[in-house]
Amino acid sequence: MVGGLADAKPNIVFVLADQWRASAFGHAGDPNVKTPHLDSLAAQSTRFTNAVSVCPVCTPFRAALLTGRFPTSTGMFLNDLYLPDAELCMGEIFKSAGYDTAYIGKWHLDGHGRSSYIPPERRQGFDYWKAAECDHNYNHSHYYAGSSPEKQYWPGYDAFAQTADAQQYLRGRTPTDKPFLLVLAFGPPHFPHDTAPPEYQSVYQLDKLTLAGNVPAASSAAARKELVGYYAHCTALDKCVGDLLATLKETGLDERTLVVFTADHGEMMGAHDVSPRMKQWPYDEAVNVPFLLHDPQAAPRVVSTPLNTPDILPTLLGLADVAVPHSVEGDDLSAVVRGSGNGPDRAALMMSVSPFIPHLVEYRGIRTNRHTYVRNLAGPWLLFDNQTDPLQLHNLTDDPDSAGLRQILDARLDAALKQAGDSFRPRQYYLDKWGYMVEPQDSISYAPNARVQSPRPQPAP
């Protein structure tokens, strides 16, 4: 394959959305949303239908993504923590393997305040930099560029401007350049939903939306109101992905570039009587995330092999033929991407260590290719057969006919916890272990001048 992946290490374009659940695509069967470019990408990719967010909230996911490690190993299980420099991260690993590294968009790993400047030494190996810690004012969001502490603002809707910057970066590459890792991290479709571009909101009519069967009547009005803007953000980002793919083809980079599209977590949007704008729950709406990986060397297909957040980094390293560091805890699934058939069943661990969502308790669970099983501190909590019950309406925990299955899944959860080195204790144990002081709502303060909190160094095992 001249000029292709067989002749050089692949480039990587990694597109990350915020709060986009796996079901909200045309190719995933959502009757409402319009995502033609992502549907086309899905048809050309390995699509993991059982991808889960290891801890479905922003900062914990991002830390697990960059390190390939579990939140209970790094201590990064709360929003607005600072990921310490001691952690070996994606940008540093690829940079040491000869890659140029670039990051555009939302970071949410610095913990020094959501509008603070992030200096180069805290960027975890990314050199090209147009990013901000966190800003959901999508029509007037800030960023910092290069080594300048001057706050700048993206013109118009930030996802469009960020995509244009990514396109400019791609057009500046030449076939003789080093390979590159480009991360484009969008803020949408995270709320506020009513700030999506008006022309995209007009595509969706509130009274014509079809709600899923697990959204009760009491939640339907609020869900419909939020869904108009949520879907509008999704369709706007779909355009961004289409523009990005067009630029890859225009520049000829598509022949040697891996393209990943995923999200940090989903959105409950009224399902199971949980209010819209909620995450962290172990239901599919929050924990099941999209994961599309287009590899020019691999035949496209849909696989049910579970993929967890810590698996993403070693899988990309495997596809790039870069050694996986010993610190990484996830599994390299590159053989699934470049193989055939469905791939093996696995148990992907998911957790909420110290939830800040009202009424949600600590839990640990697993996702297999067919089942979801979750325990809280009181014992078995949820058991769903996702094949026969995709809306997760029938909890089989107390079903006598499912007792054997529950025992099997309970043992698999124990094995996953043992492998991750997590003994599953009450939240206060982890807060004390890592030295955190939380607000009354069980979260880290991100108010201006709040104390920076980072995982306390742990004694050697």
C-alpha cells in the first residue's frame, strides 16, 4: 500500500465529544437525530457497540483516556482535579515515539480553575495547543494558544471554529512530516442545549420527537425541551466531523490516518425517571458511549466486544506499533480492530466512586457483550439482559430464574475489581486516601482562587 499505513506509523485524529450517548445517532437507531457524516464514518469503521465510560463524568474519563489507568488507581475520580505530571500520558508517549502532538478544545484536567491559563509544563506532552480547561459558553468560549497567557475567544460557535483550526493544522502537514496525534475535544452536546446554532435547532420540532420507551410520562416534557437543543448540537458536530473528514481526503492524509470518534459519557435525558442533564448513572444512557475507529487497514464492521476507557490508549498504541508502557492498565484491542468476526467477550469495569448526582450511590459494575451487572455497597443492584431488554426496563437482580447468571456475573465483577486493585469501599475511604476536601454537593470547588486539589502521592506497594 504505497503511502499508506504499511509504510509509516499512522497519524491519529481523535475526536472527543462531551455528553454524547451511544444511542443518539442515525446508525444507532435514533429516529430523531440527523448525523449523516457520522453514519457514513460508522459504515467505514470498527464500531464498538459496548463501549463504556469507566466513570461517566468529564475529568475521570479524560484522565483514564490519557493514562490508560483506572480512576481508583490514579485518584482521578472527581471533576476538576489536577492530573499530576507524574502520570505518563498519551501525548508524552506518542511524542517519545516520534509523533507531533496537538490538542484543540476542552481539556478539563488542570484543576487550577476553569478559566485559568494552562502553561506548557502542565499539558501532558501536547505541543500545538489551542485549548481551555472548561467553558460551556459555546458562542463566546475562551482558549489559550501556544505559550501566551492572553485569553482569546473562538469566533462564533466554538465547535465550528475549533474544527476550522484543526483543518488548518491538517493542511499544514506534508507527506514527509513526522506522524501526528491530533485531539479535537468539543464541549457540546453537553448542556446548555438551547445555545446550539439556531439553524440547527430549527431542524427539530419539539412535538415531533419520538421518546424512548424508558422515559416516563412525568419526564417527557422536560426531555423534549432539552432534546431539541441536544440534537441540534449533535447535528452541528456532525457537520464538523464531515468537514474534518473532507480535509483529510483533500490533503491525502486519509490513507494513513486513524480516525476515532467517541464521547466522555452520555446523557440520561429523562430515562428511568432521571432528570435530563444527568450523567454518572450505570444505565446505558449515561455509561454507553459511541466508539468509532476508522483504520484504513481494517475492514469495517460492528463488534460487541466490550471496550473500556483505559483500553483506548493501549489499543491506539498497538495500532501504531508503539510499545505499551507498564503503567497502562487497559488492554490492547488492536487485534479486534484488525481481526475478523465479533471478537472476544470481556467484562468492562464501570464505577462511580464518589458521585455528586442527587440520589446516586457508590457503585461498581461490569458490561459484557450481553449483560450489565451492577453492585452498590448494599449488594446486587442492577442486572439487565441488554440483548432482550435494550431499554433496561427489567431488572433481573431478584429474578429466581436469573440467580445462576447473577452469581456468574458477580464473580466476573470480583475478578475485574481484583485486576484493577479496587476493594470497593465507601466514598469517604477514597476521599481520605487521596486527600480531598469536597463541597457539600460532594464535588471539588472550581470557584476562582479555590484550592488546587490533586491526588496525594501514594506509598509504593
